[in-house]
Amino acid sequence: MKNRLEELRKARGLRQEELAEALEVSRQTIGSLENGRYNPSILLAFKIAKFFGLAIEEIFIDEEE
């Protein structure tokens, strides 16, 4: 699943470590999400969306569309 996580993180001037701490996950999880190697659980997706003040669909892109 593609996503805009890296773009959003950088726009806020955050390092992976800082975003990971805010979301209570590891830096490796953030890196894997950004590289598309890992799809978030629905709970993590909601947490990310809330953090950035966006809808889940604005962050995570369904590649089938």
C-alpha cells in the first residue's frame, strides 16, 4: 500500500524517531511504513491520521484504484 507518510513527516520537520515516539511505535516501523514494506493495523492507521489531522484516505493510497 502506498502512502504519504514520509512526505507528511518531512513537511512537519520530524525525524522518523520523533514520529515513532509520538505514535508509540519503533523507528523501524515508521521506516517500513514509509517504504511500503508494512501495512499498518487499522488502529495505527487511525492514530497516524489523527496525528496529522487528516482522513486515513488522505495518507494511505489504495493501489487498486
